Amino acid sequence: MDEKRAEPDFLPVSTPATLYGEFTQNSNRRGRWAVNLTEKDLVVQRIASVPVGRNKVVLSLRDCVGCRAYREDDKADPSAYFAAYFYPLRKRRWMTSAPSRQRVEQCFRLAALQDPHANLEEAEKWARAVRERSARQQRLRDDVLLNSLPHPCRILLFVNPQSGKGQALTLYNSHIQRMLNEAGVIHKLIITERQNHARELVKDVDLSQWDALVIMSGDGLLHEVINGLLERPDWEEAVRTPLGILPGGSGNALAASVHYYSGVSQVRGEELLVSCGFLLCRGLVSHMDLVSLHLSSGQRLFSFLSLAWGFVADVDVESEKYRHAGAARFTVGTLVRLASLRIYKGKLAYLPASRGRHMDAACCRNPASCLTQTLEDDFPNNTCHSNNSLKLRRSEGRLPRSAAKALPGPPDALLPPLDQPLPSDWVLVPEEEFVLMLAMHQSHLAEDLLAAPNARLADGVIHLFYVTAGISRSALLRLFLAMEKGAHLDTNCQHLVHEKVRALRLEPGAGKGIITVDGEVVEYGPIQAEVHAGLGRVISG
């Protein structure tokens, strides 16, 4: 995450350490409430001679997305109001599920003076103090200030009305529009009309007019936006544009990953949407790894999530017919594919993360120059059954990358052309019969599939999983059931291998098959990939 050391004069305190006032609430004007605004909390307590039930509420400013002051249209009423909006983690009383973000509004009426302008000025003082202190609490973590979007910020919001169950636009109207308004986020809504519509738009849009691009859809629309940014002539600047993700599709893998990284319990559906909306309103920005991929046709594209071949790719594509079921489509697709399990022949090779040096994601202020900056320390090699690997024969060395330089985006430092031998420090998997190969760049493969529990937004590695032939249907089903909790690596399955890698090459055998990148089908044939640490930016809260 972008960060810098806190300085005493950063976000100066313009109000006393504690603000105190006594007000009526807009929803209940009979009682009076004592309101204390500290540096960390908004404390609301009903003033009563006799304590009545639970009459004190403490709301953390870390959970506040916005606060505004206003007057109503009644000119005869001199009152002013300030309203603060919070989304604390709470359990629903009648459910035993994990806590989720629940909306809480606190609105107070100020009517001490007959002068409406004086009342409004006092309300604005409170609203400003709440916003300032909330911003400090959200940006300060372990005495480190985290980079965030400006306030107010301007975002371009892409919504795919056909994604998932076709409810993305309805969910925007029922949840996201209100949250953005509460947070004071200025946004323009763009409803995509066709495939690659967003990709075409971001290639030409004036990015100086926007602080962030936000996608409300499945993962496919974000794939379009990222590749559109990296196809621009000014890609070095464009790729630094913060990206936001709101779940509106079937898989919602990056949304689930960003939620997971925030350290709260797993949620799904509309609860995940509200959580991601909350993180978006907070506006904290992190680096995110992007992976460069080369296809046999010479095409190059970028991935933020996954590369899949075999079982996972088949389920992703073949389950499209069950799209009306939402996220359950993958469960149905898995059961169907298990009934007729396929074996895929091919060659797989990779460069372990423990070999050589890696880029420092935190230094990636300039993506182009950062490609040459390295650290001496290595990532640990997390290997299952590492004796099942053997070294490649020494090649004549890496070939010039003139072809790669002609393609958009940063050059690849680790990949020779697809038709050339691999360097000697790569590892060739001896098995040539597989059930699946899955390369993950983030934690989740879907809302309910925690495929790489140790992954982070910018850890600089690809989490490579493959399952070799010989696994039974029941064992494979157990793996995917365990993956819901991220426990599949603890099953001690002899056919499952996990490696942390910096680059990989897959050469499928003859015959038909499916390869997907971020859930999107690409041409079937040889493909290779290299991670670019911290190249992208994502709003992570």
C-alpha cells in the first residue's frame, strides 16, 4: 500500500480535542442527546434523569464514510442539521453468520439560535470536524499515513447491466449511489453496451478529469479496463490510475480478494457489495501486481487475477449456461465436469520465486524504472513434493527482447520468445498429464473460493497450482470443498502441487481445450507469463 511516515503538521487539527454539544435527533425531536466527538469516536448518549435501556452509542470514526451539513426547504424553520454515515461491522441479531457492514446514520438538529445562517455554520463546523478526524483515523495505521484519493474525488463508474444475474444496475441504485453521495464522491455513470466497450473508452478518455476508474461488474470488465489502460501511448501514467471494484457479476474474485485483505470475515452477495462500497468510499490506494502474458499468435495482454487451463477453465466457460444462478453456477459446473473428468496433456515450466532477485512493489512509483530496481532478499519457495521437478537443460541465454518492447506496456525481463528454449534456472515439471493448472495473482478465484490464502495485492509472485492425472473424482471434489475456506493445501493431496513463481510457460498438447485469463477465453496454444510487481493501483480501503 502506498504509504509515508506521519508528520506532525499533516492533516492539521482545526478543532479542539473534543467537541461537545447537546442536540435533538432528526428522527426523534422529543429527546435530547449529548454528542461527544473525540479524535477516534463519535459518542452519542441520551440525556435522561433515569437511564433507559441502551442509551449510549459509540461509533468509530474508522467506520465513517462521510458527514454533511444542510438546511431543509422550510424557510420558516431556522434549524440546521448535520448527518454522519457509518458502516460498522455488526452481526444480524437473528442470524449466526459472520459480521458484515451495516449502515448507521446519525442526524442531529441544531436550533439554538434564531439565525438560520448561524445554525448552519455550527452544523458545518461539526460536519467538517467529523470528516477531518475520520480521514485521519482511516489513513493512519501503525503511525504510517496511507495514500488516499483526494476529497472530494471524481470517479468514472462503469456498470455492466448484463453481468451476473443481470442485477448490477439495480444494486447500484439500491446501495452504491447512496453510499457515494454520503461520502461526497462525484461520479459519472457509464453503462456498458457490448464486449470491449469499456476497453475502447479507457483507451481514449481524458484521465486527468478523473481520480479513479471504478468497475461494477464481474472480473471480465476490469480485465477490459486494465488492458485498455496499458494499450494507451501514455500507459506509464495511465496504469497508475486507481481502480475500484464493486461486485456485480458471478465470480467477483477481485472484490472478494480486496475484502479478504481488509482482515474481516468472509461475506457474499450484497454484504460483499456493501463492504466493497465502504472500502471504495474510504479511498485508500494500494499497489497491485499485474501479469504480462504472451500468446502464440504474438498477442500480449495483462492479467490481474488468474490464468487457468484444464478443469478450472472448463468449469468457468461451460457454466455460462447457468449464469442465471449467479455464483452458484460454478458449483453446478463443477459437479457436471466431475462426472466426466478429463485429462490434459502438455508441458509446464516455471521460474521459482526463490531464484534471482525480485522487484520492490513499494518502490514502484515509476513502473518503467521500477522494472530495473530489485531487492536482494528472496521470497520463500513454498513447494509441495518439490522432488517432482527437474532442471531444464542450459539454453544459450536469454534472447533480445526487441519483439516484447514493440508491444504495449512494460518490457518483460524474464521471458524469451515463445519459440525459444527457456533459461537454465527454470524448472520443468516432469509430469505431462494434468487435471488442471491454475496460476493465481490474488487470493480468491470466486466469492466462495479462497484459492491462494497467502496471496497479497502486491507480493510480486504468481501462485502456481497444478493437479496431476490420477486423482480420483472424490479427492478432487474434496479439494474444491476445502478451497471454500482456503484449506486445500492442508489436505495432503499427493496430486496437488503449489509453487510461488515469477514466470511460467504452458505448452498444451495436441487437441482441443480451453485457456482462460481472468475468466476470459483466449486462444488455445502455448502461453507464458511474467509478474510485474506493483504495476497497477487499486482502491483497497
